[in-house]
Amino acid sequence: MPDNQNQKSASEIVKGDLQVLTLSEAQVEQLLDLNLLLANLEKGFKALSQGDVQAPGRPEISIPGKGFILSMPAYQSGMQVSLKTVCVFEGNLSLNLPNHLAVINLFDPETGKPVCIMDGTYITGIRTSASAVVSVKLLSRAESKIATILGAGVQGREHLKLLPMVRDLEKIYIGSLYFEDAKQLAASHENAIPIDDFEAALRQSDIVFLCSHSYKTIIEMGWVNTGTHISSVGYAPPEGELPKEITQLHSLFVETRDAFEQPPVGCGELAGLDPDSGTELGEMLIGMRPGRISDTEITVYKAMGIAMEDMVAANLVYERANQEGVGAYIVL
């Protein structure tokens, strides 16, 4: 029999005050090392494909005419348990708010105690573009010199920030539904050029990023050069920004095969496709399936945004916050 003479009964135990670290958006951005993020996302993709990450499907609450809210939990041994709540409300832009707002909670895996509440809005933007840039590192031709980014919002901004970390590019074309937005974003980078002719830009490009929130396709297959790597991160079901014929006819890569499920778990552009037609980035990294096999092959990465990415980023932030004493504590 266990010796529990000195242990209180369940009826005597109360939670009491718990000290929980809080981190603002500015603090999260300050603490997140982008080189470490790229490296740890690669490790995360490997862990996913090896079955070492728990990340159940994301339930959705829909508010008609306003937006939707997703819950995204994830856990891997050696990390804090992560739970992100992300709110996607398109009308926010007219209120000078981002159309994606998020909060990430971290929990101690030994006890389940909440240990941190941090802003997740910056992480949501940067981890999406970081994963796309990982796909560029792994799948685009090393000699790629020209890229096109279609979408001049948050994702366009973050892609432009991270892309030069993995490829030495001579030109980065920036396109948008609104040319003034493309001009403004392009002004932030010396090699960026605003464009209003998407087809002309794609016909010159080695790398193409689709970063829109478009409910209809924004490119055509005939515009894409042989040897191009295409990355699409937009989420706007039921159709989306990426033509289905591109995903059907070329080498397709995904974060996980959950991408083939119906939204909100998966991507509208992949609906109806055989899940075995796609290769997980992690499967390529651990040698289970090939990546690019020729310089003339067109490779396609379709992202859905997954909880593993939030977990990796949030844990990097939390570890550094503890090391540097950043953040404030609240009592729960």
C-alpha cells in the first residue's frame, strides 16, 4: 500500500495562486530568433512524420457574417504543451486590426499547470512564412535568382523578410490586388520590384509565393516555368488561391496529410485528391520519399498552417524569455 499519511485528500487540495508569465506581441517578436525558427521547424517536420507530435484536428466556431475561431493544440516530448486560439475576422482591417488575431497558452507537461500566455498574432504570421521558406530551401533549385510574391499583406511582408535567408536572389517581384500596396511593400527591400502583371512576373520566376486571402485562383498553370517551386499559404475555402490542376499535375508537398481533409482541418485546394499524392516535408527530410528529382520539375508546397509550427515558435520564445527575464507575471 502506498504511504500517503502526509498527503492531503483531494477534498482538502485547492489550486491557490499560480504565477503565469505573460508576453506581449512586441516581446514575442523581440525574443523569437528567426534562424532558430527555421532550423527547429525542419526538426518539427521530421518529428511529425515520425509520429512524435500530437496535434489533433482543429475545431472551428463560425460566427456568420463575421469570421471563425480555430483551436490548435500540439505537444512533443521535451516541450511545453501548446494551445493556440486563432480568430480570423476579415472585417477587422476596416477597424485597423489584423484579420488574424491569436493567443497561445503553454502548459507544463508534468502537471498541466498553465505557465505562459503569449500573443500569437506575430507567431501565426511568421511561422507560416517560415515554413514556406523551409519548403524553398528544401525544394527550389539552389541557383534560383528571381522570385514573385503575390500578396502584399502580413504574409507578403513576412515572406519578403525571410526569403533572403535561404536564397540569394537578384529580383523579388511583389504583386497585389492593389498596386499601391505592392509599391509600399516593395519599398522595404532593395531587391523588390512592384508589379501589376502577374503573368509576366511568373514567366520570369524560379520561385512563386501565393500569399493572398483570395477565394479564387490568382494564377494560371500556363504562366509557370519548368523548374519553378510554388508555395501557397492562403486559406480561403472552399476553393482558394492555388489552381487545382497545378496540385494534380506536379510534385505536391504538404506539412501533413491532414491537408487533404476537408476545411477547417485541411485545404480546399486539395479536396478530393488522393492523400498519397502528396509528400510530407518530414518524409522527405527523413528519407522516406524523394524531394525534387530534376531541375525541370515543378514542385508545389500547399500549406494549411499547423499547430506544430505554433508549438515550436512558442517554445523558443518561452525558453528565451526565461533566460533573459522578459515578461510580466499574473496570478491565476
